[in-house]
Amino acid sequence: DVLDGKKLKIYPNPTEGELWVEVLDEIGESEGTVMIYGSNGVLVSSAQMTGSSAQLDISSCPNGLYIMQVKIGDSVLSWKIIKK
């Protein structure tokens, strides 16, 4: 997917807990925030992009569907994440 002109890779999905977000075509730092929300809209995890990636761990959360939002600059995109 592309956000704010940057190509993103989100993996693994489905996940057993650890989730990675990487900016693929960026050299150096990418400023951004990654947030994961439960199906009830409650924030369950968040992380700042460090370098060109972010790692989140939702292994303590119950299995199910989550919504991940990535914000870079003024752009925000959402993805469905499945925890199994």
C-alpha cells in the first residue's frame, strides 16, 4: 500500500502477536505513528516509527479482528489486522 507517497509493508497478517510496519522506499527516517484499535474502538497498542519501521505486539490481546491506522505526515490509512 502507499501512504503519503511512501510504500508500506505490513506483516504478518494474520499475526499471532508481533506485527511489523516498514516504509520500503524511504532512505533515512520516516516520522509516523502506528495505532491498533480493537473492534470496540479502544486503542490497544501504539508505536512511533523508528527509522523506517515500527513493531507492535498484540500477543496479550484476544484473537479477532483489529484495525490498524498508520499516520505519516497529514495522511492516515487503515488496515484490517487478524490476530489468531
